[in-house]
Amino acid sequence: MSPLDTARAAGLPHADYTPGASGPLDGVRVLDLSRLVAGNTLTQHLADFGATVDKVEPRDGDTLRGWRVRGVETAWKVHGRGKRSLCIDFRHPEAVPLIRRLVPGAAILVESFRPGTLEAMGLPPEELLKLEPRLIIVRISGWGQDGPYSRRPGFGTLVEGFAGFADMNGFADREPVLPPMYLADTIAGLTGAFAAMAALRAVEMRGGQGQVIDLPLLDPLFTALGPQAANYRLTGKTKPRTGSRSTGAAPRNVYRTRDGGWVCLSASTQGMAERVLRSIGRGELVEDPRFRTNEQRVAHGEELDAIIGAFVAQKTLEENVAFFEAAEVTIGPVNDIVRFMADRHVQARGLLAEYPDEEMGQFPMHAIPARLSGTPGAIRAPAPRLGQHSRDILAAGGFSAAEIEAAAAAGLVMAP
């Protein structure tokens, strides 16, 4: 049995939710008025580390609830985990007064409306900070709260094209390629989680003064693209589309194996590049003028890839991985989700685990990516049903039982 077959037979580990787990963000209450991936990614990370995330949703629910696969809200189950759901009718005349009553005592408020919407609702930052002077207000948008494009629709796709990512992604003889996942949103969500923690620290150090975080999708993604402006200034050329080959180091590419799989290789240091050549029996190329230095290898990348690719093509994917691992060469498999789930390292580390689920029986979900040794995160609860915690959230916000029943009867709140 191959290592892959052995891992497949073992299956993913099983885990359960830990509702009583403590975390470093215990006591931090978050009002999440955002929609889609960026805001939900941000608050998912906070919830994983113990924050109480109260998701304030419209009557149709967060947009992620509509991204169903065979009728199952898979995106919501992942990004909504550990949160509580309050469902209100935002068009009701009492919606804004209700939200205002929930602000005192909150540490963080997250919103992703188009710039100006919060002000039009009667909830401008200055008013929110009067209600809660320690409040951190995270304002997610496509282009930022000011500037000529601030009012444009802010979907990540537009940002991925505008920032230059798509222009440098793909192959030179084909069209630019957008990412096949929510790249701009995810990077913004991660950046926002860090920014919220920095602002929370500032509240602790500055005597409780809250502030506003302007978090566009554009700025974090452009930052992740590295020194493109400086490179253009030096060379007068924009970064070309080179597929999986790098313009900065060689060899670096994907190579097809004998059984139709793919392996990826990166040899970004001089020592590793030499080790690659020696491992495939071509040690004489170390002193070849075409491949002696990194600059020369990049200039002759196609020739180098042809040599490495011919060697890789003689072996299966598993044989290549075993061969190069023994040679301590930085090469690995290009996995699809099936191979990834079956990988023994993924299973041993618990990168994915099976959680109980009402619809699927078991729901495979990723673990918390940052593993703190002293105050680890925990997945405390499954993603909530729409309005599942409406009564609890309002009661914790000071609403009486009579007020909650009246709000439900008036259609202001969905409280099943």
C-alpha cells in the first residue's frame, strides 16, 4: 500500500466543538455588521480566539448563506463558526435605535457597507464613539473611505484586476487570470484582524481611546504583491506573466510526472539549485555558464526547466516525491483537495477535522491556523442558524423580555 493509500485509509480525525473553552479574547464583544468574505474572515479569527462575535444579519441573512453547494451553506458553516446570530429587519424604523443600544460595552464593530452608508443610517463613527468611547470601528470597503473611487462597488474581483494581480498571473500568450478564490477579501480579513488587535492594544495603553480603521480590499492586496513599483522603476518593464516560473529565482516551476500528476519545485538559493542539478545526475551543469548563478538561471529558465522536466517525467508523482525528499531537495506534490485530505501530514497535524453537522453528519473544516502554545484558539460552536441567538443577544444588551417579544411581534427581529 502506498503512503497515499495508507493515509486515505486512516481518514480525517474527528473533533467536537468546545463551547466552554477559554481564549485570550475572552470578554471581547464584537458587533459584526459586515457581509461576505472579508468581514467574516476577520471576525472568524476573533471568534476562534474567544471573542464573542454577535453577527447582526438582515432578514435574508449574510450573503454567504446563499453560497450553497447542493443546498448546504458550506461557506457560511466555515466562516460563521463560533458566532452568534441576531436577525433584524434593517428597513424597520426601529432598526438603528436597536443597534445603538447594543454598542455600549462592545470592543469592536465591523461593517462593510459602501462608504457613507453608515452615516446615512444615523450611525456615523463619531456617534458610535460617543456611545462607546473605547470602540474600535473597522470599516471594510473596496477602495477606502475617501478618494475618487470610494463610492465604486468594492467586490474583490475588481480589486484583483485593479491592483495588478491578474495582469501578472497566468501565461504570457493567454489572458490575465483572476484568482480562483477570494484572494483580496481573505488578505483584507487577515489584515483587519491584525489591525483590530493593534487597535485593541492601543485602547489598553492609551486610557481607553477608541478609533476607526479604514480597511479597503485594495491596499492589503497591493501590499502583498511586493516591490512591483520599485522593479518597474529600475527596469522600465512591468512583471510579465510567466505561468509558474519565477522572474526572480530559478529553477522554480511545476513539472508533469509519468502518471499525469504534477510536482512543484523551488530552488531559490544557490545551494539548493546546485543540489537539484546534482540530484538528477547533471552535476556538470553547476559550472555551466548558463546556470552558474541565479541571474543566469533565470535568463535560461526554459532550458533549465526542460532538463528538470525530462527527469521528473520518468517517475510517478510518488516516486518523484520520495526521490527528491531523500535528496533533500525542495520539491512537493501539487495536491487537489482529495490528495490533501488524504495526506498523512495533514491528518497528523489536524489541518482538517470532521465536526458534527446536522445536515452532513460530519463536516470537514480547517483548523485554527495560528497555534499558540499558551492560549490556543478553539472552535467553540458551529455556525449559527439565522436569528438563532436573537433573544440571547438582546437580553445581554439590556432588552427586557417584554421588549424582545414586542420587537419580534413587530417584525423588527427574527427570534425563532
